[in-house]
Amino acid sequence: MLPLLLILPQLLVSLLFFFWPAAQAIYQSAYIPDPFGLKTQFVGWENFEFLFGDRYYLESFKTTAIFSILVTVLSMSIALWLAVMADRIIKGSGVYRTLLVWPYAVAPAVAGILWLFMFSPGIGLITWYLDQIGVDWNHSLNSGQATGLVVVASAWGRISYNFLFFLAGLQAVPRSVIEAAAIDGARYWRRFWTIVFPLLSPTTFFLLVVNVVYAFFETFGVIHMITAGGPQQATTTLVYKVYADGFVGQDLGSSAAQSVVLLLVVGLLTIIQFKFIERRVHY
Amino acid sequence: MGTVFGTGSGMVEKRGKALWLTHVCMIIAIAFICFPIYLAFVASSVQQSELVKPPMPLLPGSHLFENYKEALFTGINAPVWKMLMNSMIMGMGIAIGKIIISLLSAFAIVYFRFPFRGVFFWLIFLTLMLPVEVRIVPTYEVVANFGMLNSYSGLILPLVASATATFLFRQFYMTVPDELAEAARIDGARPMRFFFDILLPMSRTNIAALFVILFIYGWNQYLWPLLITTDPEMNTIVMGIKQMIPSGDDLRNWPVIMATALLAMLPPVLVVVVMQNLFIKGLVDTEK
């Protein structure tokens, strides 16, 4: 009895708020509610067929992919560069670490408002400077600018996290390996790319997966704050579309079908993540 | 060759100019990263009239206290102190709730053999694949049916079950030597005595590190509170900022909005900076 009692709270919450809703999503994805919401009609795969015939939905796949790649590459490369520098500086690296660690705690949505403020048409400081050099900035009209701003704001909030992992990875590289290379006369950057970077690859792979997951889900706040998915759905990611169709558009059948697709995507990502973690354990 | 035979960590690096350059790069990079926050701070210390005529000032103005007072006690839809309190309850509720239920369930999974143990383990494991963003509409319906819209339990409960915390504690319990459990058994200690007297004190560091991470996770939630708190008095601060921005062309009260943004990041930033070492250790250990 005791073990069941111990596991019960977690099980209960999981069943009520995880499995029941997930089952509902799968169930609802095969139905369309009538316009009055009084009854629903079974439609089989129709919601999915409609979904994959929807140009905007296919676009949102592409947007999500581009968005994830840009955020991941941008934040990881800046973080790696910072971590390499911090690793070279022995004295004072604690101070730099403190100065770089705190943006971790800034919510994505708050990062969104900070960047929105700098780039806001009419009053933003950067907008004004851009205007001085002849660049017309208005992310609520220009979809390229909108994507750029959302990517930069999302990547900005992610630098700390990646920095901490890269720094931990770098500090775990045995000094003796580097010293051996130095005695052989290898120069710093050559040493870095041929010895240190390959040794970092477990950290790098780990961060790749985690950052893609982050770009998928956690950036909702940034997008909602800065662009609300616009202009013309240019910054509508998969998650944003579930929200927009389900809550703003009240298209429950489609939103449920999208949830099911997302479920499969997350499942895949989770498997990759675990396969990878499993492998790490055996290293 | 002189550098190679130097002392300590300086052995490999060329000292001097290269290091100096590294410091300069680092400081410039940090300045860039901190700039958005600095600008927000400046904006929260001036008057609206100074902002609407670009370019905005680059040095703090004299209306700091006024703006923060307005934000905290008047706000735009709801006073910010109320939203801060809501966020605090949500962050603490999620962190404490998650830690308690996963401490218990991991204890059951590691130390007991009971029917369906494997099934339960997989059920918990599967929740990893169901982030709230994936199941928003049906979860919203469940919460609405329970009458938990605009309530703290509605904010907290759906985010409380977490396989990650359970896995962390499971991992940790498995490193605890079996002899300890056996010794306790010989001494006639009941399972819960063993849990409270031995396991719990040993998990202290893990619990603290996890608390920091989970508190920030809870505090920074956006989508969920956006859906279920329609009453401005129940808004959390992070999602409440969005509600302060009028749609359309109405004038945005930027000084108050920016003051709110800074207030929204203050508690989690403080937690991270103060508990830095514990937090970094926890983060790098848990997520790897």
C-alpha cells in the first residue's frame, strides 16, 4: 500500500492534466464541432487532410524550422565564443560568469518586450538610428524584419544557458591534452578546432537538441509579445498556430489535429534526446 | 619555449597582449548583452514625453521612483504588486509542489517492488513528451470543468507533474549506497523514517538546486497564465506586461511598462545571482 500512496500524487496529476487532455486532443482531432458548439460530427482524417492542404500550416512548419536553426546557431556560436574567452581568462572569470549568468532568469516574454522597445517604430532607439542611415524599420509590416527581431530576442535570452554548458565543457577538457599539443607547437586556434572542439562534441550535441526544443516551445512568449505571429503569419510557429487557431480562431478540430502533430514531433525530439543521453552515459 | 615552462594555468596561454585583448572583447560582449536591460532601466526613469521624441535619452532621468510607484500601486490594468504576488505564488507553488511529489514518487520507484511499478514508471516518463504547449486546448477544458480558471490551483496544478524532477531524484537515490537502506532495515526503521531521517537530508543540495531552476521555470511561465487568467487581478507579471500594451494606436505608457518589465525580472535574477554556484551545479548536473 505504502508505495502506491507515495506514487499516487504524481500519478493523479499526470492522469488528470497530461493523459486525459492528450487523449482528448487525439479524440477531438477526428471531430468537427457544429457552429453552435452543441454537438460534434465524426470526420475521421478530414481535419488532418485539411491541415496539410492549408498553405499557412505548411508555411508554419518552414517558419519553425528556419526559426529553430537561426536561434540555435546564433545563440550557440556567441555562447561558445564567450565561453572560450572566459576559459582563457583564469583570473576574473568568476566575475564574467556572474555578469553572463543572470540573463538566464529573464523570461522569454520579458526579453521580447525589451527588444520590442528598442525596435519599436516611432520611438525605438535602434529604429531611430537605422532611420538616420536610411533603413526603414517596421517589423509589423516587413516579415523579414519581424523574423529577424524575434530570432535575435530569442537567441539573446539563450546565450547564458549555452555559455554555462560550454564553459563547464571546456573546463572539463584535460589540461594535459592541451599542453601536449602546445609543446608540439600547435597554435591556439588550431589546438581549439582539432582538439578542444571535438572533445566538446557531447556538450554541443546536447545543446543542439535542447535549443531546438526551446525554439519550438519557449519562444511563444517572444513571438506573442513582439509580432503576434504576423505580419501575414510570417512568424507563426507550430506552437503559435495551435494557440491562434484554438483560442483566437476557436477552430477546435484543427487545433486538436495540430496538437496531435506536435505530439509526434515532441515524441521524436524526446527520443533523440534520450538516445543521446543514453549514449553519453556509456562514454 | 619560456612560456611552456611557466607555472600553473598560464603554461599554455601566451600572457600579455592576447589576454588583454580577451578581456576587452569580453567586456564589449557583456556590454552588448546588457544593453537592452540598461535601456529599459533608462526608460523606466524618464517621463513619457522624453520618450516619444526620438532619440530617447541615454542617461537615467529623475522620475524613477514616480514610475515605479505608479507601476506598483496603480499599474495599467491591475497594480503590479498584485501581479508580483501572483507570480510568487505560482513560482513557489510549482517549485515546491514538483519537488514534493517527485521526491515521493522517486522513493516509491527506487525502494519498493509493487505491482505495475514498470507501468507507472513509463506513465511518468511519457509526460516528458507532453509540454503544456502541446495540449493547451484540452487542458484548458479540463481546468475549466474543475472550475479552476482564474485560480492559483489552476495556475499551478497542470504544471506540477514533471518527469524531469522524478528522474533526477531517482538518479540520486540510486547512488545512495544500499548498505544505508539495509542498516536502517536492521535497526527496524520503517520506510518513512528512512526517507525522512536519511534520504531527505542527503538530498538537500539537489533539492536546493532544483528549487532555483523550478522557481524560475514557474515564474517565467507565459502561455498558461495567458489562457486561464482572464481576470487582471489574477494575471502573473510576465504575461501581465503584454496586457499593458494597448492594441491599436493608443499611446503606450512605456515608462510604466519598462518599470514593470524590470520588476518582472528582478526576483528570478536575484535568485540566480545569489544562488549562483548551487544553480550552475544543479543545472549542469540535472540536464546532462
